[in-house]
Amino acid sequence: MDFLKKNMLLVIVLTLSLAAAAFLIYEVVTATSDMNSSMAKVEELKKEIQAKNAQDIIPSDENLEMIAEDRKAVAIKKQELQKLFGNPYGKAVERMAAVLGVSDSELRSHWKNTYQRETAKGNPRELILSMFFKEFGAEKEAQAITAFKNALKGSPEPLNDANIKGCVMEALGVQRKMQPLLCKKFLRDTIHNLDRQMTTLKKKDDTKFKFGGEKDKTVKYLTFAKYHGDALPRPEEVPFIFKHLKLLEDMMGRMKTAGISGLLDISRESMMGKTADNDYLVLTYTVKVKGSLDSIRAFTNNLMEAYKDNRIYVIRSITLQEEDEAGKIFSDTGKASGTPNGNPSATSPSGLSGPPPIPALDDPKENEVLIGNSDLVSAELTIDYIIYTGNDLASGGK
């Protein structure tokens, strides 16, 4: 006791040291235990990860539902976009579908199933169409056909009992068939009607439209000159002729609406066009037109906004000529004084020389701003017209 009393400070220090040592030992043991536990859990997680990696990936039910909804939304949007590509009958089909009480996509799907089923049985296409409409009733069929006709008023092709079934089936994805001789007559009649529509003034303030260039003849029959001779279309060309005529009908109408005063020249790359991504057909045209700068601008804008009418044009290039050159292209009679292939050295029947050649790309005049008393110019445009063909059905039938 005397020792403790005499060494109280030492006792206190030793007691505190022992307490601190015990606390540190406890902390070490606890930390070691936690570390071992954590390492054990890490090992378990590693084994789980390895096991998961060895398994096939299986989305959760929630994710599967979300994926299904996204796929459905993408499919709907894709269908909406596809309708914009070369679908001249789009509004007509929508009106027909509305009369029948279904959406246009439902109508097309039902028609596709019916057509493929009945074609496999060998039934002729006209009979298949009658069977298809029979499901809706005779009254609905008549109303639907009337709605279809009304949506196509103003077309150069008059709709009647002889061709209405072919037009309806073409609108639903079945390529039209026609004997080459009849197709030739149809082609000439359609171009004649288109010529009359373009040159007829419906309003007092309408811009007078003239066909000129290439000795006129409606500018060499709008790229179909050879079929105004002895040549006949090949059977495989017939469906493409209908596509080209629909393109020409629409493009010429946009010229008229824009106030273009004349078509000087028109050419195309090929009858069959070229395919892109398997489901798209591209028809390429080069057109040379005359008009004011405002009308040229309105025409190009009209082409770019054609998607609103289910058509897609891509303007690949455009060049302009000033009025003092472009103005020489028409003679006093309104006919063209140009020569075939734009050869300026040749002479037209009227005795007037053809237009001067277009300046070369490195000609400084090519980059001059058009300034003068008149803003009349000629413009040459190279245009792609894109058609979605993924909904086309095999011709089949008879």
C-alpha cells in the first residue's frame, strides 16, 4: 500500500496504458474480423459475377416490356416516314380507309394478307379486289371508290370504270399491268393531257407556261419520244412508266404553282432507276426551266416541301443563266430555237441560232450576282425522286 501511495502517478500511468492497450487490441481484432468478412463477400461476388458471365443475358420482364413498347413506337414512326417516299396515292388511300372505318395501315395490311392468300390460289387480281371490298359491303365499297376518285381530281389520267381498279390496286402496292400497245396509247394520252393542263390559264393572273427547247413536241414527249414512233414499251417497263408519269405529273404541277414560265429541256438517267437499301427506288431527272428568280426559288422550295404530299425530292445540283442568254431560247412564236442536245452551232427550222453554251465551271461569270432590269433566268436542276418500294407486292394474279 505504501508503494502505491508513494508511486500513485506511476500506477495511474500504468492503468491508463493497460486500458489503451486493451482498446487497441479490441480495435485490431474487430478490424481484422471486418476485413475477413469483406474479403469473404468479395470472393462471393466474384463467384457470382463469373457465374453470370457464363450465363446467357436475359433481360428482366420490365425491360422486355419497355423494349416491346419501343419497338412498336419505332415501327409506327418508320411507317409514317416511309409514307413520305413516292406515295402519290397516300391521301386517296387515307380517305378510302376512313370511309371503310379503318386506318390506312390497317387497310394496307388487310389487303396484303388477302392478296397474298388469294394469289396463291391462282385467283385473278380483279376478283381479289372484289372479294376484298365485299367484306365491307357494297355500299361502303361504292363510297370508298368515290372518295378515292375525289382525292385524285385534276390528274391527267381520267378515272373511270376501265382503270379505277388498276389505280386502287396500284395505290395498295400492286404494280399495274397493261399490254404494251395500250400502254403506249395511255402514255401519249397522258402527256397530251398534261400538256393541256400546263398551258391552260385557269386564272387571269396565272403565269403563261410554254413548252420549248428540243424543237418542242412537248419537249420531246417528256423523255418518252421513242414511244411516239414505232417502238413499244417492254412488259417489264410498264410499271415504271406509271411511276415516271406520276413523278412528271407532280413535278410539272409544282412548276405551274411556282410561276415557272417554261420548260426548256428534260431528261432522265434511266427507265428502271436505281435501287438504294433494297427498299427504295431513285429516279433521277435533269430539267431546265425558265422563269423569274422568285419563281425558281418558289419551285425549289416547293420541291423541298413535297414531303407534305408524300413525295421526296432531293435537288442534287442547280445552275442559273442570266436573262440575256435564257431569253434567246424562245422564239417569237413561243417555240424553242434551241437544237437537239443543246448544240449551239446548229440552226432551228425558224432560222434562229440556238442558245449560247453554259459557262464553264471556272468561268468568272458563273459566280456573278444576277443584276439587271429583269430577273428572268433559266435554271437547270438535277433532281432525285425517291420511292419507297418495301410495300410493293409481287404482281401475281392475272
